[in-house]
Amino acid sequence: MMELFIAPDGAVTAIYAETIDLETLGKPAISRASHVEPDESGHWFAQIVNGPNLGPFAKRSEALTAEIKWLTENRLLGQP
């Protein structure tokens, strides 16, 4: 599921997914907000750009879930 956050000025923000063609909403401006990477022991971390390092997680899917949750709560919902 892809959630779109629409500001009063009409700007749309989302965590990138290929669920819809974002160009239908205008010209997208895409920037990296995080990286999900394993360490040398096989534990997974979600490294948020200009934010915390989440983890360790046993599974990549757990790191991805934590990454989306953090970005949604702190970058998308936290925006004016």
C-alpha cells in the first residue's frame, strides 16, 4: 500500500513505491531518505538520512517495516 500525504498547497509527499505512476500528479522530485543494509554478521539496519540508525533486525523485512514506520511518523506526518 502506498500512502499519499497532501499538503494544503497541493504538494504530495510519499514513500516511493511503484504502486502508481507519480508523474500523473506532476513532476516528481525523488530523494533518498534511508538505506537498508546488512552488517558483517547478517543483521539488518535501516539507516535514516539525517536521522537514527534503526536495528539490528534479524530479517530484512523487519528493517524495511521499521524504516517505513519511522519515515511515516517522523518525516511525513511530522511535516506542516
